[in-house]
Amino acid sequence: MFSFKKFSTVVTAGALALSLAACSSGASKETSSPVAKKEEGTGYPTKAITVVAPSGAGGGWDLTARSFTKILSETKMVEQPLTVENKPGGGGAVFMAEYATQQAANNDMLFVNSPPIIINNLKKEGNSPYGYKNTTPLAQLTKDYGAIVVKADSKFKDLKSVLDEVKKDPTKLTFAGGSAPGSMDHLISILPAFKYGVDPTKIKYVSYDGGGEAITALLGGNADVIGTDASSVKEFLKAGKVRVLAITSTERLGGDFKDVPTAKEQGVDAEFTIWRGVFGPEKMSKEAKTYWEKTIDKLVQSPEWKKEVETQGWELEYKNSADFQKFLGDQDKQVKELLTALGMQK
């Protein structure tokens, strides 16, 4: 039996050790500044930067991309304009194919992602031939947790009542999420049932392009339960539109989720941590990579970013480029083990 706990991220302490890029011949040395300067001798960045959320609006990727660009712009850490572009499709797989084949050297296009960049590359159905190895990992920014959610007027008041229902008949309830079968929201949705002794392959799961669409389906009565990231349902919880039955954290969260029990509290050992990070193209220039390493290091240490993370209900968990790269390699092995156990590996 494998352990889903392996899938949880481990906080990496320590700040990024930075080195200044060497000046090209004849370039003048810039004075120090609290904001990241253009790389000397290159002028990078010289154009507007696009940060892609490979999903529809309203989900975790979209919120992360918008928070990332907002704070960088408001603090003037990046002098060039920053825009967010939504490119939904296949739980991120459609954009990943375009990025790996058509944008492999585009220093002016970054994107945000999370475990699906690994899962989509390893799963059997609807897999992507491209994954994190076809990118330049720049930094992990935050961590979030999975949430099992129903409408506010649902008859289900706790996680056990849902699991008892699906144990009797796994096809009776419709589960939904913002990613394809075998992807992150699907794994979050079926994880508690799997741990409860239900065959996960028999559970009815409907996929949507992004967490926003999945929530819309739930509120519209087209799904009974959704599995998604906790932060994306925060506003719906505050507005009284949904009931969060369980969070896949090790301990209860604070703030708006303080009254929501963990799955483990309810006797179901289902823990699942969702990291989110920023990536550049596979053939990103050394100058561009150095610029973003410096800039993101300043971002995560800023009070403005820390406040934004708290406001969004995330937890700050920063890994610099080198640590992030190593972590992704480790998690690649762990996800392969997880999908193999579920019969979903390619």
C-alpha cells in the first residue's frame, strides 16, 4: 500500500543564494535598488510579460497568476507590463503542448502550474507527452489543500455521509472537478472514497476546464460533489453558497476554514497538498532565468506578497529554482507510484 502522505510538500527553508550576472563588455554598472533591475548587457525584459493560467477563470491557477502579476506590478518589481492570459483545455495539457513546441524559447511568456504538470505526463488516459522537463522551473510559491465540497442546501452534512452513499453504490453520485480524469481534481475527489474502501474506478466523475466551471456545475445542480482546491471555494463558502465537508490538510486551517474538519479528523486518512509554482520555457536564456530568480526571491520576501497569500487563504511555501527542480524530480516518482496503484499510469 502506498502512502498519499508522500504527495505532501515539505517546506524548504532558506532564501535563494543569488549571484549577479556578469556585465557584457562596455555595459555600465547599475546602482542597487530594492526592485529587480534589468539584466545588465541584455536589457531583459524589454517587452510585456505574459503569465499564462492554463485554465478558465476562477480556479487556483488563474488566482495564482493574477496575484503574482498584481504584486509584481504594484510594487514595481517588474517595470514592464504584466498580463494574465487564460488558456484552458485538457487540465493544462493543451497549453503545455503549445508551450513546449511553439514557445520553447519565449522568455516573455511564463505560466503557473501545480501537480497536474506531473500527473498529465504520467497518466494513461488523455496524457500529455510534455511535462516539467520541457520547462525551466523558476519557483514554488505556495501550497494549498484539497476540499470536498457540496451545495449549501445539500443533504450531506459531513464527509462520512457522502462516503457511505458511494460505498453502497459508487455510481449514484456525480463527482466533478476542474481537471480531466486521472488529474489533480479527480484524485482529490476520489481520494477519500479510495481510503474508505471504495473502488475509485467505479466513481462517476465529470471534468470541467478549471475550478470555476466545476463550482458553477455544482451550484447549477449538475454535480453532487466537487473536489477542488480550498482557496478557490473560499468566497463561495463566505457567501453561504457551498458547504465544505472536508479539507485534505494535516491540521485544520484557520480563517474562513476554521470550522471545517480535516478528512483525517473524520476518520479518513486522506491528505493531499497542492503546490503552485511558476515556470519558464525550456530554452529560457540564462539572463532571463537569472532575472526571474532574483525577482521572485524579492517578491516572496515582500510584505505585499505575504499579505496577498494570507488574503487568498494560501500558505506561503517558497522553493527557489534549484530546490524546486529537485522536488519535482522526487514528486515525479511519487505520482507514478500513486497512478500505478489506481491503475491510471501510462
